[in-house]
Amino acid sequence: MNDQLKRRDFLFYGGATIVGITLGELGRRQLARAEERANAWRERGVETWATSVCRECPAACGVRVRLVDAVPVKLDGNPLCPVARGRLCPKGQAALEAYFDPDRLLGPARRVGKRGEGRWERLTWPAAIALLAPRVSASSGPEMALALAAEERGPLAEAWATFWTAAGARVAWTPAATASRFASRLGALTGRRADPLFDLEHASHVLSFGAPIVEDWLSPVWSQRSYGHFRRGVAHARGRLVQVDFRRSLTARKADEWLPVRGDRQAALAWGIAAALLREGRASRSFLDEMGGNVATFANEVVARYSPDDVAAATGVPVVTILRLARELAGSAQPLVVVGADADASLVDAVFALDALLGAFDRPGGVLAAPTASRADPDDARAALHDVIDGSLRPKLLVFKDASPLRTLSAPSEPGAVLEHVPFIVSFSPYLDETSLVADLVLPAPTSLECWHAVVPPSAAPFDAVALSRPAVTARLDTKDTLAVLKAVADAAGGPLAAACTWQSSEDLVGAETDQRWKERRGSPYRNRYETAWLLQLENGGWWTPPAASAEEFQSVVLDAGGWADPFVASQQIRDALRARGGLTFTLPEGLAVAGRPGASKDSEDGKYPLHLVPFTPTVVNLAGSPNQPVLFELLGQPDGAPWQVWAELAPETARSLSIDPGAGIRIEAPAGSIEAVALIAEGMLAGTVALAFVPSLPGGGRWARLTHADARRLWGKTAFGGSCAVRIRRA
Amino acid sequence: MPRWGLVIDLDRCTGCQACVVACKHENNVPFSTPETAAEGRLMTWLQIVPAEVPGRPGPTPLPLLCQHCDRPPCTDVCPTSATYLNPEGIVAQVYPRCIGCRYCTNACPYAVKLFNWTEPQWPQSMAPMVNPDVSIRPKGVVEKCTFCHHRLMQARERARAEGRELGAEDYVPACVQTCPPEAMIFGDLDDPHGSVAALAEGPRAFRWMEELGTKPKVVYLREGE
Amino acid sequence: MRGHDAIVEPILTVGPGFRRWAIALGGVVAWAACAWIWQLSHGLGATGLGRPVYWGLYITNFVFFIGVSHAGTLISAILRIVHAEWRRPVTRMAEVITVLVLFFGVGNVILDLGRPDRALNVLTHPHFRSPLLWDVSSISVYLACSTIYLFLPLIPDIALLRDRSSGWRQRFYTRLALGWTGSPAQWHRLERAIGVMAILVIPVAISVHTVVSWVFAMTIQPMWHSTIFGPYFVVGAIFSGIAAIITAMAIVRKVYRLEAYLTPEHFGNLGILLLVMACLWFYFTFAEYLTTWYAHEPREITVFNAKFSGPFAPFFWAMFFFCFLVPFPILASSRTRTIAGTVVASVSVNVGMWLERFTIVVPSLSNPRAPIHGFVYVPSWVEWSLMAGCFAAFSLLYMGFTKLFPIISIWELDPAPGEAASDGVGAVSAQAQP
Ligand SMILES: Nc1nc2c(c(=O)[nH]1)N[C@H]1C(S)=C(S)[C@@H](COP(=O)(O)OP(=O)(O)OC[C@H]3O[C@@H](n4cnc5c(=O)[nH]c(N)nc54)[C@H](O)[C@@H]3O)O[C@H]1N2
Ligand SMILES: Nc1nc2c(c(=O)[nH]1)N[C@H]1C(S)=C(S)[C@@H](COP(=O)(O)OP(=O)(O)OC[C@H]3O[C@@H](n4cnc5c(=O)[nH]c(N)nc54)[C@H](O)[C@@H]3O)O[C@H]1N2
Ligand code: SF4
Ligand code: SF4
Ligand code: SF4
Ligand code: SF4
Ligand code: SF4
Ligand SMILES: [Mo]
């Protein structure tokens, strides 16, 4: 071995080693750099908290926003809020994604291409207002404007109504029909026209007709909190829940007993149970003796018309079960009968009648009346929009705020087609939702974290309450407070319109609201449970200690707390009304129609479309709120299905007869269209019935909302979506 | 030394998934897409699964998260001790040490450990939304529920700054905080006066798959009487 | 020694056929390297893996390659110890398989790591309760032992080549021959060393595959948590190892025209060994699956059904077909235990044993206890590319070995008269020196 060779070898091996190490090191650095990048956020720092109000649904839960260097990073419930008590539902948690949504509208814009084409021109706010103002003043009289907004109570919604009324417009609300049905039916029975409050928390036995108690019932966080206490309250035994539902909903699964009954037969079951209570003399004697009203006539009618055998034949629920349900109700200490907001008037009547027979009005674990009156006979946006679509109403100007009723009224592919003949459409939505997509002018409002709030939470705890708060964060994009926009339009238009607008912006109205509450000298800022109980004691004794030294200070503590509430509300409103009116006025039920299958169409009869499909709204899907939150789409279909998947629930028999395996892809076909979904087999589901998750897609909208390809609306084609539908199913 | 544990009352739990969203936002867990979800790459430290549990005829929605086993099969098999049982009973992950062998994910009978298949990503507008208290995991390492350990550290700091002992209400994980029906109760299993210890001993308590000897510190309460 | 030109000849010449193959295989390896770079930059998202199927092709290959590694060292050591004279032309090509394939076994684990850059954490932060660490230990010991065990008998042959070559080869062989002159003292030391290594290597080899099986068996996952996994894996390993030797033997024989050295007798003898292993493999498989089925433990039976009649049934039954139904009849009859017959059986066993590893790794993971929604694992192009790259790189290295060293141990072919009386490991051969 000579030296020369050694050197050469050394160079070779040394070189190879260096190359190897360098390559390895480069790779390591590449990965290390990725890590550094991932850790870059650590430099941020100052933590603050702000209060806000969740507007992902009408419940108006209080929100506490955690900010780091003024950027919101997490939402939690406001512990002082009497509705939510520090808790939030999945949509409330996900509202942060609505604020950061990458597909939010950047600012005011005007359509340039054809309607729905998606070509826009950015405007300045003055230019946008200059565009709107002449249209507002020009459209009164028969060429009126139609202003649609999400139903809401409180000074901000009132201001919206004031403006448009002064402008000669027709003002309609979504979903006025559902919201007012409860109040009007309660009014008919008792004389007290108010939203009912179901005291689920203190009930000992609950019979629910389709009320999605553990899903999205009325005020979801309140409903779920109540359910928790109902099941495992500290002071009472475990409550028992019987669910009547056409599908195996989460509530049906959590219930102690689930009775699968089609939606259109549930009223018959409710009347049948009422008849059984009366026939066996199990109705609450003490309550009826005092408040009976026309109960005797009612009893005769209902007993005659709803014999157990007929009801059993109509509903498929055996006679013994009907009798047992009645006896269980009557045998429980604080029974309560509840119903979903979707129910038709007959079912709502039957449910309130049952509550009356059980003496449930104004007692713990029963039905109370909400302290704040709801809007009297609100104009229904869906109905108004129907008239526009069929041409019987021809407004010159159509305005949408906080509402997207087109979502449930048109085919997903062409939301604009139905509004072709409306000359000018304005959307105040911060998102590119159905209405923004077809609008001529978009005037994006700030999202809920960015705006002022003054809203009365509907149907929750028996409190007189207003959720009040300031913007929790600075506006991310070029948005403008809708009421400030209206004020500017009014100033431009002048005349009575300008006079009607007493505000500059929402901020003024929030301030006015707190001043008003200060003057009323009652209630307090939102407080925790114990302080609230203490306050109630004081107010019961006729005491009220001012929570602040001055109106200004009061305003600031109320806004910090996230709202104002007065726990002292008259607790006997329904009974008082009954006494004043001389007792109950039962609506006599229609006769029991057993002939024919309601809802059965020609298509289903000739056997081409043998299955009966009913859509339902999955809990995590927003009907109200932002349409574009990824985490909610991800939760879709869980726990049973697959993430991001739209699913249909089938009875085991149905699935077997079509040889469909659980989790298999299926194609659902209706005369008007077809969609694909994932099949879930629901044990106990009614044979021949299919429940389909309704997940609206937004082909032109945000990036996540675009991803849903199984939109139930296709099954209805161009006709308005809703109700049930005859379909057939095959494997995809 | 406390021994942290979580009680989940299935009689109260509605399967609403609020806890799932809260955990994702609190812990910077990235979103999926339909494609990544179909590939089995959905990231979630907490998830509601349909489980067969005592006292129910059919599957019932069950919040599934790391059970923080007292005898964790996952930590035994880790070749680098990147996952270990800390003295307070929290099964921890050391992201910078993990080599991504995914042995622990396979050893965990609850399938709650997740692997970062790709670099986590958020749309640009959402980047500021991340919680600065929780590190973002790089691609190639394993992660899972930490019992919101960062909240414990903050609570400790706060308590120390205020010169007092750590109280039961100081340390509340994000999922527990949001649960609408108040189905989750968190606390020290060794505190004889705490509600968690009492509930965990109660007649309705069971530990999922405890027959495997994992000794979970997540305790479920059966539905029914 | 001149008589063994047929062995020495192909080492020193490189023909066009060799070049063509080398280029083709090199192309595959280059492609795999690109795939690896792709995987490094995109993360393991480039694979088809997901939750709960966290392990797939790479770990299957890992177990397979470690199994095949039993070919050489273990078999040659056993045969040496039992004085099986016919082994002489076979041992070298078997031992090479072991050493090379071990690198690919370990390499597949590295491919499988989410953070290969941190692989050394296993040494800097070791956790000795982890079976993976036992694996690291036993595989490194096995690699060291097998390399030594391959190298020792090579020394006299290297010296022979040193004396016959010139240029860089001469320098290379000089370095590796460690100054071998063939003195009786050197022969004696060599024999002693080989003897010690042959004995040492057997428990190490057995431990390696036992520990590999424990990676699975130490968990509580259904159909992994099995007490017989140790011996079951060892048997499978020897089974696939012998099959690999026969396959390699057939190829080398054909390519280098070594018909004179590798006779039907060699194939027949190894065929009988393979037959024995096939029966043992069947016995273990039967025992494993029967106990699972009979006990009907719900979680276990779910995995069992997935393999027996569920989505993994094609793999399971293909495994059974290739591991038993094909080789058994061929090898059982002396009429079919020809060269062609044993080669068919061996290739079949290799395919079958790969499938066996796959049906152990994937079905258990696909059926976790927790009811999370799963997905169907389909390996991605990256995984297939890297697998092809491993096989190509192995073949390339094997070919390279044949161009550097005699694939048949030359000095062992002609035992000296006194050899049988010695410790039986090797023999002093005057002819070993030119
Ligand atoms: N996640 C989520 N929660 C929400 C909302 C949301 O958009 N998303 N919206 C909030 C709003 S605005 C409201 S008004 C409330 C809605 O109040 P809910 O009471 O929750 O009403 P829905 O969920 O619309 O419908 C109740 C159930 O009635 C059943 N049903 C359908 N048709 C019939 C029928 O003819 N008869 C009977 N008996 N039952 C029938 C369906 O199964 C449906 O699940 O929910 C609020 N909560
Ligand atoms: N099929 C079917 N149809 C239904 C119902 C049903 O259960 N099934 N339920 C009915 C009921 S109860 C209701 S309440 C209605 C709900 O229906 P709507 O009240 O019309 O609510 P959405 O359709 O969700 O539209 C709300 C829109 O407001 C916009 N938005 C979100 N956040 C903000 C914000 O901060 N500011 C402004 N200005 N806009 C915002 C979003 O773009 C969103 O598209 O639907 C009714 N229609
Ligand atoms: S219930 Fe409605 S208001 Fe309350 S958190 Fe959920 S979405 Fe928000
Ligand atoms: S938030 Fe509470 S009720 Fe909802 S799924 Fe989680 S544990 Fe259950
Ligand atoms: S649940 Fe799984 S990950 Fe959590 S400690 Fe137990 S074994 Fe480990
Ligand atoms: S993936 Fe990480 S934490 Fe899990 S076993 Fe491997 S090194 Fe340990
Ligand atoms: S304790 Fe924290 S990390 Fe664990 S599941 Fe709950 S929120 Fe997620
Ligand atoms: Mo509503």
C-alpha cells in the first residue's frame, strides 16, 4: 500500500462523507425551517377579553372573545349571560371562522355583468349610497320596495322597520310564520299572546312531538343546558323523555323511548292522548276546575272523535301504548308536552291542549309566557317572496338583511332566475350568499364580532333581557353599519324619511336602549347565577339598588357585562290572562282523517317513486348565520356517517329490500332531479320513509360552501323546496 | 400532586359537538377538506363516535379523546420517550423529539393519536386566528389531546401571581368550558372533596375498555337511573 | 484452483447484458430517489396512509426484508454446524442476501418515519421499554455479525483475486485481504473465527425476527397481540429466506453459467428444507387462526373475518395459495422437486410471504377497537415506487457484489484431506494459493 493510494482513498472517502453529511444537513435544515415557520406566531402577546353576542342563530347567546394583540383567537360563552351561562353550541364556537372567512365581501360593490354572473365593481361607500338613495325615494306607492330581514326583536330591528315603513316599503321577516305560530296558538287557547317558554329544566316527564331538544330546538344552548339539568338536576330525580319523531334523530336516540310516527300523523297521536286523559279522568282537576273554560265541550268532541282504536290505526302506535303514554303523563309530578317549531297549527294546538289538561301553565316544569311581546302578526318573508316569484307582487326594489330566504325557495343552480323581473336587488350581507349572488348592489354589514348589538333573546330563561354589546374587534374589511347606511340614504332623500331616522348609527340606538333601562330603574347588567338569584330576592321584596352611579357608568357596565336582564317577571301571566278571560278556549280538533295516505302523490301511487322523503336540518348546519364555516362542514355526518358527507337515513327493511349496505353511496331520484348521498341505516325507522340531511350548497359562494354537492333542493327542482317528496333510491 | 381527570356524563351529553369545535380552535388543529377526510386524515383531538356502552341497547354518541391512561400502552412503545405520562397524570407529547414512527398511534386502543401527514395550513385570512399558547405541530409528528395543558400552566402562573393555591375552577379545558348541557366535569381525581373524585367512584361510572388494563382517567357516566 | 475459472471469470469481466440490467435497475432506483425526495418535501401525506391505518407498505417491506435476511446467515450457519457438505457452493450467495437485505429492512423503517431527520433521537433519547428500540439493538447486532460472518470466509478468496488482478481492483483487494498470505496460523485463526461466528449468529438471527414480531405482539391490538408471533415470524422468515436463496441461486446459475457448481442436488436439498418450512408455516398459521376463530373474542374475530371473508380475503387467500398450495405439492414429490419446480415454489413463497406480512400489518390497523370512521388503504405511487426502488437497489447491489467478489466460496469447494477431522468449519487448502 503506498502513500499516493492512501491519499486518493482519503480524498474519495472524505469527499463522499462530506457530500453525504451536506445532503443530510440540507434536508434537516429544510425540515427545521418548516418548524421555525410554524413557531413564528410566538412573538405575539397582549391578552384582552371583550364581550359580544352570537348571531349565528336567533338565540343571542352571550360571547366572551379572547383577543391577543387585538386579534380574536377564541370564543367562549359569556358566563354572565342568562341564556348561555358561559356555554356555546358548535355554531357559536365556529363563529370565529365567520369573521376570518377568506371569502367575505371586501366592501360595497355593484354588479357589472349579468345577474348571477359574478362580475363586480368595487364602490366607495358614498358612491354606493348615492346609487341606493334615488331608488329608495322613487319606489314608494304601488312601486314599493320590499325589505326582508331575519326576525329579531330589539331597537336595531325596530329602526330597520321604521326606516322602510317611512320609505313606504313593505317589511317582512324570516321566519315570521314559525315564530308567530306558537304565540298565536297560545293566545287562542289562553288569551295570553306570547312566545311560550318550555321549562324543560324542572320537568319530571317530557313528551316531545318532534322537538329537537338536544339538537337545535328554539334556543339551542338554553335547550341543551335545560336538558342537562332535566336529566341530572341536583334537586330532583332523573327526568324521563319520550320522543315522537319521524326519524331517529339525536333526541330520539337520547330519549328513554322513541315512537316513530310520521309528521302528519303526530297531531292525531297528541289528540288521542288528550282523549285518553279525559276519558280516564286523569286530567288535572285542580287546574281545570278553576280555568276549565270550554273544556267540557272539548272533552266530548275529542273523546268522540279520537277513539284509541282509530288513533292507533292512523298512527301505528298500539292502543296500549297510547293509554300508557297518557297514564305516564298524568302520573308524573311535573309533566310537560313540547313541540318543534316546524309543527303545523293543529299539532301546536294539540300540544298546548295537553299542557292545559296537565295543568302545566305557569308552574315549574311547565309552560310559561315570555316577558317580551313578540312582533304582532309579522309579515312573512317567504310568503312575500313567493308572491314576487309568481309575479303577483312586483316591487321596484328588493332588500335583504341578515336573511337569505332564497336558500329554501330556489334551485341551487339558479337562485337568480326566480327574481328576474325585480329591477333592483340590494344585499346587506357580509357574505356571498344566495342573495348577494343575485344582488345588483352589495353593502356588506360588519359581522357579529365587529358590530353593535341590542337584541332581545327569544324563548329562553324567564328573564326580561336584552343582549347589548360593543364591537369586540376592529372591522377586518370595508364594511359599514347597516343603520348608518340607512341614515345616509335618508339624509340624501330628505323629507319624512330623514325625519324618521332619529339615529346616526347602531351605536346611538344601543346607547338609547341602556339609557331607557337605566330610567326604568329595574334589573341589572348580566350577572352570575348567584347574584341574579340575590337580585331576584331583593326585587321580590320591592328593593332595587342601582348598579351604577350614573347613566354613563351604567351603560359601560352593561356593555361590559354583555347585556341587561331583569329576573323579576310576572310569573303568572298565562293564569292571569285565563282568569281575566274566564278560562281556556280549546280549539276543537278536526275529525280524524284515516283515509288515504296524506302526502302521497300520483308518482308514489303508480309505484315509480315509492319512498317518502322528508328533509331535516342537521344540527351543525347553519340555516341562519355564516354559510361558509369549514369546521361545521367537517362535523357534518358525524358521529354515524362520514365527515363532510350528506347522508340519508333508511329503515333496515328499506335498505335490505334495495340491497343497500350501511355507509354505501346511494342515488336519490325524484321526478324533478336527483342527488347522491351516503346511506345510514336507522334501526326502528319507519319503513318506506327516508330522512335526508338538508345541506344547502352555494355554487357561487365561499370555498367550503361550494363543496357540498348533495343539495336536497335539486329533488324539488324549480318548485319551492319544502315538505316531503316522493323518491326512489338505487345504489350509486 | 393532583391527578387530573375528566368525567363525561353520557346522560347529559347530547352529542352536539361543541366540544369538538372548541378543541380545534383552542389547540390550532387544522381543518380538513372532503378529500383529506376521505383519506383518513381529518385532524381532531376530540370526536364524537357511536359507541356500544353499558346500559344502552344501540350505539350511543360518545365523546372520544385521549383517555390519559394511567397505564398508557402508547408511552411504553415510544422509542424516544416523545410521549410520556407526566407526574400529574397527563399523557404528554414532546413534538420536537418525536420521530414520527407512529408506533404509539398503533398501540393506542382508542385510536386517538393523530399524525401530521402534511404541514398544517390555514387560508391566509385565518392565519392570525391561531392560539399563541399552543404550538403548531410541524408535519411528521404525532399529536393528541393534552388536557389543554397550556391552560394548566397559565392557571398556575395566575394563581402564583395572585399568591394563592390553584383552585378547581382555575383550570378548565376548552371542551369542558363550552359543553352546553354541562356534561363534562374536570378536576383532580385524588381530591377527596372534589366532585370529579366522587363521580368517578359513583355507581354510574365506567371507564371505556378498562378491561384492557389501560386505567383511563377519562371516566364516563352511564345513561339511565 | 485454475479449475474454478468459471467462478473467477465473471467477476473480472463486465458484459453488455450486465450493463443493460444495471442501467435499467439504476433507472428504477433513480426514480425511487425522486419519489423519496417528493415524500420528504410533502411529508407522509404522499403515501396512501391515514388514520387508523398508520402503517402500510413500508412496514410490510420492513418485516419482509428482515424475514428474507434469515436466508443467508442463519441457514449457512446451521448447515456449517451440521457439516452439510453440499452447502459449500450455496453459503456465499445466501450470506450476501442477508447483509444487503438488512439495509433495506432498516431503510424501510427510515422511509416510514415522519421525521427521518430525527432518526438519531432513538440513540440520544432511547426508551428501552419500546420494542422498536429492541429492534434497533438486535438488528444492528445482527447486521454487524452477518457482515463479519460474510467477510471472514471471503478473505481467502479476496486474496486470490488480489493476486490475479491489477489496477484499482488490486488496490481494493489488497486493502480488503487484510494481508492474508494463507499461512497455517492464519488458516487456523480464520477457522476458529468462522466457527465462533456461526454459533453466535444463530441466536442473534432468531432474536431479530422474534423482536420484529414483538413490535406487533407487544401491543394489545387484535390479532397482533399473540404469544406465538415470535416463533411464527422466525419460521416465516426462514421460509422466505430459503425461498430467496433458491431464487437467487437459479438466477446466478443461469446468468453465470455455474451449472457445474449448482446442481439439481442443491436445489433438491434446499427444496426439502423449504418443504419442511412450508409445513411448519402451515402449522403456525393454522394454530394462530384456529385459536382466534375458536375463541371468537369480538375484536379479534372482526379482524379475522376481515381477512377470512372480508375486504382482505383476496390477500389472505392469495397468501395461503402462494405460501402453501403452490409449493407443497411441488416440493412434496421428488419428481417435481427439480430445479424448475423448486424455483416456481420459491418465487411463489416469496410472493406469499410478502402477502403474509401485508395481511398481518394492515387488517388489524383497519379494524381498530374504537368506532372511528376508517378508509380503504391504497398505497400511493410514492410507496410503490419506493418499494420497486428497494428491490431494484437490492438487485443492483447483488449484481455489484458478483462483480467484486466470487459468489461461490472458491476455497471451500475443494476440502483438504484433513478437513473433516478439524472443527468442520473450513479447510486448509493448498490450492487456495495460486
Ligand atoms: N343548528 C341550528 N340551530 C338552530 C337554527 C339553525 O339554523 N341551526 N335555527 C334556530 C331557529 S331560527 C329556530 S326557529 C329554531 C327552530 O326550532 P326547532 O324547534 O328546532 O324547529 P326545526 O328544527 O326547524 O324543526 C323541528 C323538527 O320538526 C320535525 N318536523 C318536520 N315536519 C314536521 C311536522 O309536520 N310535524 C312534526 N311534529 N314535526 C315535524 C323535524 O324532524 C324537525 O327536526 O332552531 C334554532 N336553532
Ligand atoms: N327548509 C327549511 N326552511 C326554513 C327552515 C327550516 O327549518 N327548513 N326554517 C325557517 C326558519 S325557522 C328560519 S329562522 C329561517 C332562517 O332563514 P333566514 O333568516 O333567511 O336565515 P339564512 O337563510 O340563514 O340567512 C342568513 C343570511 O344572513 C347573512 N348573514 C350572516 N351573518 C350576518 C351578519 O352578521 N350581518 C348580516 N347583515 N348578514 C349576515 C348570511 O349571508 C346568511 O346567508 O329559515 C326558515 N326556512
Ligand atoms: S345557540 Fe345560537 S346564538 Fe347561541 S351559541 Fe349557538 S348559534 Fe350562537
Ligand atoms: S359539548 Fe358536551 S354535550 Fe356536546 S358533544 Fe361535547 S360533551 Fe357532549
Ligand atoms: S388513550 Fe391512547 S393516547 Fe391516550 S394515554 Fe391512553 S393509550 Fe395513550
Ligand atoms: S410517533 Fe413519536 S410519539 Fe409516537 S412512538 Fe413514534 S416517536 Fe414516540
Ligand atoms: S381537554 Fe383540551 S385538548 Fe383535550 S379534548 Fe378537551 S379541549 Fe381538546
Ligand atoms: Mo327560526
